[in-house]
Amino acid sequence: MKNCKTLQHFILLTAVLLYIAVSEVKVPESSVTGIHGQYVVLCCSFSINKGTSLEDLVITWQTAYSKEVVHSFYYGKNQLERQNLRFFNRTSLYPSEFKHGNASLKLEGVSPEDVGKYICFVSSSYESGQAMLNLSFAAFFTTPELVIELQAHTMTFIYLSKGYPKPEIEWHSSEKENISNLIWTSFQQSENSLYQVTSALTVQKHYNATYSFTLRNKSVNQTITNVFSLLPDKNLHHNHAGSHRARWIVIISLNAVLLVIIIML
């Protein structure tokens, strides 16, 4: 009789193990960063017993606070009737990976509007679980465009670049002097929420020095540094009217290439 009860307990335990398809749901603890215009994978995994049927598996992704449906899967196929329109044709799962407990979501064309918290919900007929992760956004800054403006007694070097989020900007002089009063920087957000950065340095024309411009976007470990030197040519040049003209040489280092610009004043 004792052996029969032991056998019954064993059968019951086996049945429970077979019927529980989903237990713990896990997502990355740290924030996931999506890059502008690229795709990002929001990782989500769940525990599953080997050999258990996945016919009753339900996977739903939604935004945490607004409860917008990002992607749904049940009855063995994608169910997108209630999907929010801003995610239309941008999401997909990995059905072949379900048997390995992979409920990750692939989100295409990441933009600033996608920033926020997302919930991964997984369930079966007998158990369910969910977890929440955070999606942040970044965009690599474009190669800075250099504009040189000439005034009566000064020259202004302006760097223009676009990216996200707001970067760190630094200017340095080879003379190690404080040049903060010679610099101004502005950040303006465009319609697509990217930052248009304009940073300028104004120097006296008679001044001979080397300057460096550095832009840092820590979100994507991006650092851009441009170096240029302002060298006055001591030889005077004459125009057709016989008046003197000064010539300045600007040497710019761009990606290990030296660009020489001659400016006649």
C-alpha cells in the first residue's frame, strides 16, 4: 500500500512538471540602448520544461505605462489586430527560439519616441510571468562640418554636428590658456528630436596657435576630435591695386589627413 501511495505521488509530481510550461521571466537589468534608425533587440527569456507543448504559449509585449500593445503572439501565430499603429511593420519575434525560452522582441527603425519601459509577458495554460526593461535612445554624431568666418580683426571657426543625446564639447589651446571666453556653443533639437550642435571659437588674426575641438557622446562611446593650426604667413602679397594683403594658412587634421587652407585678407 505504501508503495502505491509513493507511485501516486510520483505520477502527480510528473504531471505537474509537464503541465507547467512557463515559470520565471527575465530581462536585462541594465537599460538597453537603441541606435537611431537601426534595429534593437529587447531580450526576454522564460523558463520552460523540456518536451512541454508550446501550443498554449502566449507572448505579449507592451509599453509599461500607456499599455500600448507592441506585439502579441498566441494560438500559434502573431496577433497584431490590437498593435499600436506606431509599431506597425516594425516588430517581430523569434518563433524558432520559443522552445529555448526566447521571447525577445526585435524593434526596427528606433527613434526617440520609442524611449521608455516595456513589459514582456509570457504565459501558458497553467502559469504566467512578466518582467520590465528600459529602452534608451542614442544617435552617433555626424562628422563635424567646419565653417570659417572672417571678420575685420578676428576669425571664427564653427563646427556643426547632429546626434543624440546632448554631447560634451571641449576646446583646447596648445598654449594651455583659458579660452572659454572665446567660445560659444548652442544645442537645438530638430523635428526628429536629434540635437543640432553649433560650437564656435573666435580668435584674433594676429594670433598664432593650435586648437582642438572634441565632441563626446558617452551613450555610444563616441569621441570626435579635430585639430587645426592658424599660421600667419609673414610674406606680404600685393593685389593689382598695389595694396598689401596678408596671407594666413590654416592646417586642419581630419581623420589623419592634413587639409591646408590659404586665406587671403
